Amino acid sequence: MTNQKPLSIAIDGPAASGKSTVAERIAEKLCYLFFDTGVMYRAVTWGALQEFGNVDCEEKVSVLAEKVKIDVFPPSLNDGRKCDIHLDGVDITWEIRTPNVDRFVSKVSAYPRVRQAMTVQQRRIGEQGNIVMVGRDIGTVVLPQADIKIFLDASIEERARRRYEELIHRGEPASLEAVLYSMQRRDEIDSTREVAPLKPAEDAIRVNSDGKTVDEVVQIIIDLVKRHH
């Protein structure tokens, strides 16, 4: 399939729908670049928490987002990371995956100037093709001309269970009830924000991952890619 026309594949969906894992597998099979755009918003959130102690001032967070340099590299360590995330040259790969960042990332990503700053960087990368790009507004805002658009979803109970097990596996304290509550709040913020709300693109293909293995979801999307070619 690597000899076929290079495609841009957009995969959107709510938190813990499995989109990052699925997209990474697809990118590996196609020899495409895997780019989870959510890491950019997480990096800005972490940076704001470090700089200001909170993310309450939209102006301060927006200025920070417009100034920082966020880089994504292939993984440098075999510690479970999918890539290296650097903020102004500092490796913050795991720092951006903490519950504290989880708690505030939706608020930061709802700030219009933050989204604008991140979208410019994301679009520049995505328009090169040979990419599987993951986020919440890829098919609707970042890459509206993507060749294939997927909206990957799952029930909130299933998504909360996945996120809870991920935290426990990393040795972090967590309760399923707290994770579920946090995810409900995040869904509400993501879906109701004024700028680029979480929603399927009109021409997106909806895939529900409830009761499906990662391999089954990957195969569904690979079959769509084959049909597109």
C-alpha cells in the first residue's frame, strides 16, 4: 500500500475512544506519520500550570501558546511512550499525561487564540500527506479536505474504564468514579465550546469501538483506505 497515492487520514473522537492507539497502528501499517494533535494542547496546559499555577487567565495562556515551540519526535526511550514531546526543548512526554493536565486541558483547548496557534502548526504538518492525524477537530477544522475522515466513538462507561486502567497500569492513584466524572465534564466542554466543538464532520464515517478489539477497529479503517484507493 506504500506505493499508492499518499493520503491524509483524519481521526476524531472523544477522550479515550481509542483513536490514538488505532491511529498509531494504522500509521505503522501504511508507513505514515502518526500525529496526535492533542499533545499540543496538553503541552500548552502543562506549560501554563508551570508558569502561572492555573489556566484561568485566557490572555496569559493564549500569549504563552503563541510563543512556545512544541516539537514531536520519534520515541527516544523504551518506556511505553509513543513519541517524545518537547516544549521549548524540554522533554515533557509523561508530564502532559498526568491527571492534573487531564483536568484542565479542555479549558485550555477551548480558548480561541490557543486553538488558532495550534491549528496553524497542525495544518502545516497535515497538508504534506502521508499522515494519520488524531484530534477532536481534524476533519472539521484542521484538515477539512482530508482524504478519509473517521469519527471514532465509544460509550462513556467504556471510555472511563479504559482511562482508569491506563492510569492504574502507570502506577498512578485513580478511582473509576473520579475518572468517569472528569470525562463527563470534558465531553461537555469539548462538545459545547464555541470554537471548533467536538463533532463529526458531515462526511466523516462513524465507527463505534464498543465491544471491538483494537485490531478489529484498525481493520475496518484499513479496509476503508483500500476502497478509497
